[in-house]
Amino acid sequence: ASAMIKRYIGLGNALNVTALNAIGMKYVCLLNANELNVIDSNSLKLASLNLSACSQLAKDILYAKAKRAFSDQPYLPAYYGLIEPYLGGAPGADLRGLSKGNVNMKVSTLAKLRTDSLMSLTPSEVQGLLGMNLGDLEKWQNKSPIREWVQRQKQSELDKLHVGLTGGTQEGYMNIVIPKFQPPSSAPLGTVAMTLHLLPALLISFLMMSVLS
């Protein structure tokens, strides 16, 4: 099937909505970057796609196309409903924009975001994204990648969400490093011991030379 798709594209055919629905996401996710870029952005308005099996690169490319396709939506809730399946490729800046729009993102969607994008979000931005679903975040705090996100946040900021999140970084603590004891001399202990052993003989020799002179 993958070879047939490549041949179809190689003949100059566009990957429009009819082609995408016929191919299905099982095979769309197998396309490389060049082939994905052939997809007509407007075809995403009618295609029914599930990107869960796609690589991160595929998600990034398809998100950019979906963003262009749905940019004509005048209302953010309508835009979010269309763009939501593609958010696995969204950069942090776009997510911060959505956090101001009362989109009520599901925590399951939050967990599928790009890792770097999720980690860049502050607790207040996550609160803005989740909206009425914020209370569900506590149920996910021990699951990756939500667990890693929690661990990167200040506990004082997590407490402001009032949903029972724990495991953030504590403030007011200092890491005290106790230096190892260093001997007064950098010479090996054996050399130091030998020098101390010979010291009396050296002093006697010095005194005799002083008397004879």
C-alpha cells in the first residue's frame, strides 16, 4: 500500500480529501516529509484524521497545515474544535495563545502534546488550557509526561492551582557541598613521611657544618 501511495504521488496527483480518506491514517503516517508536504492544507477541513500513530515529524507537518486550513475560523472555540486532533505538533507559543481562550482542553490531549511544548508551559498556562477540566490533572500527575512536567514546576506555583498536585520543586533549600579534607601538602604521604624521618639527620649535618666553619 505504501508503494502504491508513493506511485500515486509520483504521478503528480494531489493528496486531497478524497485521497486522504481513501488511504486512511494507517498509511498516511508512513509518508515521509516530502510526501506529507504534498497534502493540500484545505483537504484537512473535510478529512477525518487520527495522528496518534504518526511520528513527531509527521505531526509537526500536519499541524502546520491544519493551522493554515482552519485559520479562517472567526471564533476560537470553533477553531479549537478543528485543530485539537493536530495539537500533538503544536509549538509552545501556539499553546500559550490557546491558553487565553477558554478552550477546556482534556488532560488526555495535554498528555499527547509535544514534550518540549508541554515542558515550556507554566502552571497558570496549563490552567488556562484545561479550564473546567483542571481538576482531572491530579489523576494524571503520576503518569508520563505529566509527571515530568509537575517535577519541573515550583511547588508553590502548583499549590495555586488547588487541585492537589505534589512533587514540584521546593523553594528555600540550599545544597551545601562539604569539601573533602585536603592534606596540607600536595606531596604523597609516603614522601612526607620520609622527609620527616630524615629531618633530624639533616639538622645535625647543618649544625656540624656551622661549627666547622
